[in-house]
Amino acid sequence: MDVEIMVKGMNCSHCENAVKQAVEQLSGVSHIDAHLDSGRVKVSYNQEEITLEEICDVIEHQGYEVDR
């Protein structure tokens, strides 16, 4: 499944990389693309291995706000 998540608080390339690294380590995530300028994070994942809620929780655990 492909989803686009709006993330608030990414202010620099370090923020963008922190989100990418945290999400790409999750089992079931096959691709992530974060865009600092728009606040959009595009994620491709297998719904049988991980939920959107779990992905959003990991992003929030990194200190960013997810527009759910």
C-alpha cells in the first residue's frame, strides 16, 4: 500500500533524514520518501506486516507531529 503522510516539524535535512531512517527500519516498509519543503512523507508498506498507525507512531516518537 502507498500512503502520503503530512508531517509537521521537519525544519532541516537532519529532520528529514531522521524520519526516513526511523521509518525505513520498520519491518514491512519497502520505500519511504520524505520531502522537507512540503512536509510530505510518502511510504510504501505491506499492510500484513505493519499498520499505518504504527508508522505514524514511529514518526511521532522521533519528535514530529503527524496530521492524522
